[in-house]
Amino acid sequence: MVNILRNSKTAEGSARNKTQEPNMAAEKKKKRKGEVKMEQKNFSKPLSLAKIQVTDAFWKKEMELVRTEVIPYQWNALNDNVPGAAPSFCMRNYRRAGEVEKERKAKGDKFVQMKYPLDTFETLPKDGKMDGRFYGFLFQDTDFTKWVEAVAYSLTQHPDPELEKTADEAIEAVCAAQREDGYLDTYYLINDQDMIFTNLKDNHELYCFGHLTEGAVAYYQATGKDRLLKAAERFADFIAGKLGHDEGKKAGYPGHEIAEMALMRLYDLTGEQKYLDLAKYFIDERGTKPYYYDIERGLTCPEGEERYSYNQANRPVRQQDEVQGHSVRAVYLYSGMADVARATQDESLLKACETLWNNMVHQKMYVTGGIGATHLGEAFSFNYDLPNDTAYAETCASIGLVFFARRMLEIQAKAEYADVMELALYNGVLSGMALDGKSFFYVNPLEVLPEACHKDERKFHVKPIRQKWFGCACCPPNLARTVSSVASYAYTENDTTLFVHLYMGGTVEGEKVKASITSEFPWDGHVSVTCESDTKEPYTFAFRIPGWCASYEKEIPKGAEVEEKDGYLYVTKVWAKGETIRLNFPMEIQLLASNPLVREDAGRVAVKRGPVVYCMEEADNGKNLHLAKLCVNGEKTAEAADELGEHFVRVTAEGRRMKLGDAEKQPLYHLYQKEEEEKTKLKLIPYYMWNNRGEGEMQVWIRACE
């Protein structure tokens, strides 16, 4: 085995190999000049999930949990059959819209729609009595389309005729609601069809289209059935006929982005140029003046230069240099921008993506991979504003960050993108779901005091315990579709190379090579990759060297050419079946400090091992976690544990704890004196596992002491 040492991280980033430093310097110089070069030879694409079988102990368990618990549970939720949970109204709305469409077809020109008001974001039955109007949030359609996407991905790993039959029947109900011209959004189909595309800024029609398309493409790829796909194509064609610069069209674009990357999925599948053109139009038009949203709203007086920053529409995307506004909308937009940049080889658009990525990851991202610091607008705050106890860090936002990272990887394999993708998946995403798959977090804080959540209105958005469901249920089905498709983030390929971005056990069948992978991530860093087919020509495996790994070991078959570039290990040779590559990425316990401009974390440390961030919980350490300190020079151990049906690694660290005494009898303020402390052992669990043992305190960032 060969041991390769890597430089530790600096403020400039991690130098993966000293021989790379001149090239890295040149690259930085190039970027300072505003030159961003795209080379098609560096492009790659995800493998079909049908060509990947996950056997990984960690992710297989998560995927099975989604299949056996989350998907059936959410189907019941979509049909309002979960006692004690907020109603969805989703499938009820589709069926109601289908009734309206059936009546319209039957009556023809004599059809007169019963209209209902559009002036509320969420409509609930009054006094428990329902009439024929739309109920729920105006984007409620997406509860189903994300669910069916999760179903599709699950079917690629575990065929299930009964589940597929349920999905087919639901798809029929959805498609029955579609108008002949292709329009399909139940909010307007039920309430007032004359108002279609009159409020693109707020009313989520294009957002609903986006998720419909994502689900439709996934279901077609998984099953070969095109019923929903044809519905998505017809809706896309309707949109293309209504929006744009041509005469008779509105120069509008989405208020909540996702249509951009959905159209690119449709383009990649069908090859139809019109879908790429529409996605590019939405991106190029966004933020241009005069503002479409001003025109749409009939505004003649400006509301300030930063108006529409919430929608990332305050300026053209190539001029945006700071991530702003609603965090989910932002990363969905950036994902679409990366897709279009790749498809059109638009270097100016790629440069914008890189600028926004750097601001987000290096100045506005939590250590867990969470993004969106404030509950005000579910939005990004200012640089280095990352409060722990009021953090929003919506589950959907971390999922969107994963989308963005993979799309940047498709343009060029750089380890930083995969590092962030891994961080978000293991921490910011998985924390959104209980270990039993039956309750969920919308908000993912890094510090919780239950009493404050219940009594302090500034923290009402923070829940000390996961919820069965949400009226605004974007996160649970989003999480389900992400976990079900996690293998699609692990690998990409091109004509010469299979890129391994994430390490998980399973089998992979690329276009030119088959391989089997064994891995015990995220608890153990040993990985082996065996080529299961002969290659006639030299072929490359490219392995990410994790940023959290200071050094690693490799065992490479004889005759292979080896190169390190951008944080990836490239191994090239003519492969014979059975040849194996072995890697070891030691997982040391790391204590992380924040940038000193992050006020909330000054003098504190966060514990990380491999890709997993850790936290303290009241269940292990008692109340008043704020009194605990972690001894940075003290002993720290990692031990395997099995609790709550979960195999994981627990971290124990030497610490100190301030003696509380009879605090309630002490004065509120007193003259300073050195606090009296006692030695203690701090027990930490993976962050994604917190709040599975009842309500209690939790803390990621811990005060440090020598």
C-alpha cells in the first residue's frame, strides 16, 4: 500500500498535491481575468439508475425505509388518511379538477365554470365544510409529483407490481385533469381558468409544471410508461406557446424556479431543441428590465433596487454575485443554470454559477450542509450570519444544494463539489427524516432548547420534535425522491471515464465497463472497486479524494497510469476482469472551527468524523448543554454502537462542565469569578440521528477549552 500525504486546508482551500500548485495558481489568475473555460471532454452524465444496484449497508437501509415506510405513509397523507396529520388535499384536488374537465368536455361551448377566489396562499375548509373549490397550498399538486418520482426511483431498485399499479391509477387521475391544450395546474383548473398565467411571480404554476416533469421523466425511465411524460410534454408545449418574446406572448418567467432544470431533463430525454430554448429563455430573461413582475403587477413606481431579490430576479443571472432570497428557489435556479451552461457551453453562465457557488459555500453554508439562515422568507441572510438556534436550513434547500453540486460535477469533476454534496446528503438532508421514516423536519436547526421553541415566538419555526406531516409538505416527498435516487449522485461517466463521487457499495454498469464496489461509508473509509468486465482500450476510473481526509492509502493494479487532478485520483489502464483497486480514507475525529466572522460560533468547535457531523443531545449529556465545554487537547474516541435499529459510530470526548449549583437562588447578575467546573465525558451522536429519543436539548457547536 502506498501512503499519499495531502496538505491540510488553508484559507485558500485544500492543496491536493504540491505538484498541482502552479496549475492552481494559473487557474486562479485565469479566473481573475474573468476567463472561464469549458471543455466538453471534461463533461460527464449520471448513469441510469436501472444500471446501478445499491447493496450498501447504510444507503440500502435508507432506501428500504423510504420504500417500505415513507412511500406508503406519504400516499396515505396525499389522500388525507393519516390521523392527526395536517391534510394534504392533493389527490382530492386532482380528482376534483378531473370532474371539472369532464364537465367541460361534455358541455363544450355551453360550459360555464364555477369560480372561486384566488386571493389566499392556503385555503382550508371553513367549519370543516368543503365545497367544490381548491384546498391546500396553491402548489399542492407537487405533493403527488414528488411522490411519484420517489416511486419511480424505488422501482429501479426493487420492482413492486402493487406499488406500480397504485402509481398508474394515480397518474390516470392526474392526467384526467389536464385540459386538451396541455394546461395542468389544479389551483386554476378548479378555481378560475381565466386567470391562468396572470401571477407568475407568486402562484407557482411553473413550479408545479417543473415537479410534474421531473416525476414524469423519472417514471418513464423506470417503467417505460409514457402516460405522465406525454402530459408533461403537452404542458411544456402550452407554456412555450404562451411565454417568450414572440408576438402575442408574455415575457414572463418562473416566480419559484425548477422549470429550468425540469425542461433540461425533458431536453436530455427527448432531444427536442424547444425545451432547451425555453429553459435558456427563462434564465436569460430573469432579472432584466423592465421587470416582468412590475408589468404583471401593474406597478409604475419602483419599490427599491433590490425588489425581487427574494425571487433571484433583481438583476440578470450573470450579474448576480451573491446568493439572495428564498434558498430553495435559489439552488433550483442555479441547478438549471448549470444544466443550460453545460448544454450550450456558455462560459459566462458557468462563471455566474461558480461565483454564486463560492459565495454560498464559503460564506453562507452551515457546517451540516444546511443553507438558508433566516425564517424570514426561508432565505439566505448576509455573509457569515449563521445563527444556530434560529437556523432555518430547510430540508428542501439542502436537497437543492445536492442538485446544484452534481450538475457542477457534470461540467468538471472537482472534489469540492462532491465534498459539499456528500456533506449535505449525510447531514442536512437525512436529518429531515426520523429513523423510522414516519416523521419529518422542515427546519433543521443546529441548537435546540425545547422550552424556547414552545415559548419564544422568534423560534416558533424551530420544532423540538419531528412532525407527522405538514400542510406545506414540500420536504417529506422531496426527501423521499432524493434518498430513492441517491445512487444517481454517486457516479457519472463519459466516453473514457467512470467518476466515483460518493462511496457506496453496489454494482455499476456503465457504457463501457462494469464494476462492483464495497464500502462501509460513512463509518469506515476502506473501499474496494473490482472491474467486472474486460476493456479493449484504456479506460479510467476517477475516485474522489475526500476533503476531510488528510492522507490516504491506495493499492493499484500493475501497469496502471495514475494521476491526481482537482481532488480526484485517475487510474487508467486496459482492464481485465477481476482487477481490483483498494483505497483507504482514514476517518479521524476532527474538531472544526468557524470563520471568526461567524459570531455565533466564536470560541466553539464542531465535531466531524469522515462525512458525518456530530451533536450533543440531552438524552446522553443531561440538560443545560450550554454549560459544557469540549477539551480540544483531551482524549477523543470513536466506538461502534447499535441503538434505535441503527448501526453507527459514537464519539466520546473529554470535557468540562460548569457546576450549576442552586442557580435559581443566585442573583441574576454578580461580580465575575472563575467558574467552578467538573470533568465530564461528552457523548456525541451523528447529527442526522438527533431527536429520535424524545424531546430534548441538542447542540452542534460546543464551547472549547484547552
